[in-house]
Amino acid sequence: MVNAALIQAPLFVPANRPERFAKAAASGADAVILDLEDAVALDAKDSARAALSVGFTDLPVLVRINASGTPWHEADLAAVAALPIAGVILPKAEDAQTCVGVAKTTGHGVIALIESALGLANARAIAAADGVSRLAFGSIDFCADLGCEHLREVLLPVRSELVLASRLAGIAAPIDGVTVQLDDMEISRSDTLHARALGFTGKLCIHPRQIATVLEGFAPSAAEIDWARRVLASGDGAAAVDGAMVDEPVRIRARAILARAG
């Protein structure tokens, strides 16, 4: 079984465009998301579902289904249950019971996409629900639900709550939402570093050009790796590294950096 905790830069591709599946897999992404939801027009939902496949790649394949309560939800569940995918992305996740039901019906782990005030209010219960492997943040839809601006300072408490909910539930750190600007990779880079600083360990991608930037943003820098090695070489008691005190909490961070570096 694929460990959803290791996915950092999954790339969306519309499920009704099977000619793009292999290109998405060759983009450098570490997972491909076949999207049955927002990227697919209403009159193409059935054809998109029929085009679902995993044979185009050895990468993990995730499927974003349509939300509970939509006309396509039940058929989506049946379709993904028949496929050896790495997980189901459930949009508009708002309660733990629905997430448990999706996991049981499909036999796959659920990445719960938090996109509303109700979803945020129930994020801790959702993160702790059986079958939920990870949370993800649908920041665009969240702002539409609340009528708020899509600004970092506005969304800071939301992102922090998703990180906290994941930690309390003992699941992998969450995946951040998309960056919609495609003409300036510095925005993607800055967004990735912001998410990483808050405790996220992945970011949803909507274009291949974002992938390298996202992967680089979540990878420890050479300076961080060097620092971590020197911290761990300092022994197991109190010590000084670069003029700062080092003890076990600092060594925990150093070990985490080296683990991310592989």
C-alpha cells in the first residue's frame, strides 16, 4: 500500500482527458490526481468516470470524487472501489461519518479536503476518523464559503488548525491548497515555504511547472542538512552549535530534517 504521508507534490489532471494522464505522470509529480470534480464539466461526469485508469503509471494515483450529496457521488464510489488506487480525495469534507463511509465503501484511504466553515469546525473529528489518512486544504473554496479574502494572514489560523488536527489524530501532516498563479513561480515558491513553515508537508499542484518548485520548497536545504548533522554530532546532552544551545527537542528537529532529506 502506498503511504499517503510521503506525497508532496500531487498533480491534478481532469479525468475526462485520458490523453493527458501519461503526461501528468511524466511531469515530475510524485502522485497523479485524476479529478472527477471541479475540472470536469457536468455533461462529462460519466465519461470522466469511465476513463479512470491506473495503468498509465507506476506512481501513486489518487482520485478526487464528487462530494457527498451530489448526483455523481455514489457512482464515483463504485468506480474507485474497483481500482487499485492510492487513495480517494473527498471534497467538501464536513463530517467524520461521511469520511468513514467513503473509506469503507471504496476500501481506500481518504484524504479529506477541508473547504468550508463546517469542515474546519469538524477538522479534528475528521482527522481522527477511521480510514482518513490525511487532511488537505481547499483554500479557494474555503474563502468562497466564508466570503473572506484569500490572504495568508486571513488563512493563518485555518492552516494552523489543520496542522494541529492532524497532529492530534496522529496522521500525516496536511497538504496545502493550490496556487492559482501560473506565470510567476516565485509565488508558488513563497506559498510552499509558507506552508512548510506552518507544518504542512505537501501542496496540491494544478500545472506541471509548479512541481519542481514545490518539491524543492519542501526539501531541506544544504544548510539545513549540514546544521542537522552537526547538531546530532554534538552528543546527547546540552551542547552549543552555532552559538545556540542544543538539547533533545532541537535534536528531534534535526532528525526530522535528515529524514526528509532521505
